[in-house]
Amino acid sequence: MHNLIDFIYAPLAHDFMIRALLMSFVIAISCSIFSCFLVLKGWSLMGDAISHAVLPGLVLAALLGLPLIVGAFISGFSCAFLVGYVKNNCRLKEDTVMGIIFTFMFAVGLILLTKIETELHLMHVLFGNILGILEKDLMISTIIGSVCSFLLILKKKDFFLYCFDPVYVGSIGFPKKIFHYALLILLSMSIVSSLKAVGIVLVLAMLITPGATGYLICRTFNSMLIVAVGISVFSCLIGTILSFHFDLSTAPLIVLIQASIFLFSLPLRNLYVKFLCAQ
């Protein structure tokens, strides 16, 4: 028993591990709440598009001496706006447009990163550096994550209605465009707040896997939210502790645990469905 307690509390003897653990909790809560809406809306690729599209904004912000979070937000939201504009002015489907726009912006970002001397490290941009989080980074991410989570919960019913049935929403005079762009802005903010910790590649898993797991095993949206947050927080806690003891990369390990829980939930879901059918 004492060995288990020591195993859990050993990382807390280091300040950088405390910051990493707190940062992972902030990201876990904000991203998991958002993941439920993304899964319901079918916007998985939109999250991927925005997360990759922030790269040119990061490079230009570093070049101009601006806060990276500002450049990333402008770049990410510009990608979302371009996707909407192109989709509304051509016959292509949204996923096709997203694939073109985000790969274009990601390619521009890679070219800028290789040609412009900045303090940005490519591996940190792609995969994050949660163990190198500073107090100011933690504070900024906490503020952004709290605002996004609060607004999503505050307007949960409205966002749920928009994500679940946008056609019906438009037919009853609901301000569909307002909630569409509000969701895009909040998505961009959530991604930006997570970049330094998990990077532009792994943030997509944090935004999709918890909600997808909750969608599999839950029958109501409220229970889906609770399960998604619980899975995400649990994964971050276990992943951070294990990464300290076994000298593993923290963010990839957290994503691996989340994916493992998702895969484990598949047979449980099938058993549950068979049980209901047998009743």
C-alpha cells in the first residue's frame, strides 16, 4: 500500500511535474467537453484542419515578437473561415475543402519554419512539451480552457441542438450562423490553449477520443459528457505518473491510454447491446 502511495506521489516532489499534471487536467476537461460536441456534429476533420493550420500563425507570431497564442488563433480561425467560404461557393463537399485548406496552410507553415529563424522547435510544435510548461503557460491555458468550458456548458442545450439537427435548427429560425462561428471560435481557442502541451498532432486525439468513447457507451448526452471528462482526466493522471517513472513521452502516453480505453469499450458496448436485446 505504501509503495503504491509513493508511486503516485513521487512525481509531485518536482515542480515541473506538478505543472505538467495541472496542465494535463486543464486540457483534459476543456478538450473532453468539446469532444462530445465535435463527435455529435461530425467535425473530427475540422479539428484536424484547425490544429494543423495554426503552424504558419505560430511561425509569423514568433518572427514578429507577438504572443504565439495570438498568431495560432488567427491562423486557425482563418482556416475555418476559408473552409466555410470555399464550401459555400463551390460544389465540393466540406471534408474535401478541409483537406485542401489545412494541408495548404500546414505546408506554408513548414516552409516558413525551415526558412525563418525562430525559437520554435519543430518537434515541440508537432508533439508539444508538457514537461516544459511554465507558470504563465499554465495560467493562460487555464483561463482559455475555463472560458471555453463555461460557455459550452452555459449554452449546452443550444449547441447540442445545433450539432444534433442543424436542418431543424434552421427551419425554426434559430441563429444557426451565430452558433456555427461561435463553435469554430471556441474550437480554435481550445486547440490553441493545448498546443504547448500536446502539439498540433496529438491535440486531435484529445478532442476526439473521449467524446467518441462516451458516445459508444452512453445513452444520453449528459452521461456522455461525464464519461468523456472522467476518461480524459483519468488518462492524464495515469499517463503523467507513468511517464515520470518509466521515462516516456507524456502526451503520446496520455493519447495511448485514451485510445486503449476506447478500444476496450468496443466489446463492452457489444455485450451491453446484446444484454438489452435479450431483455
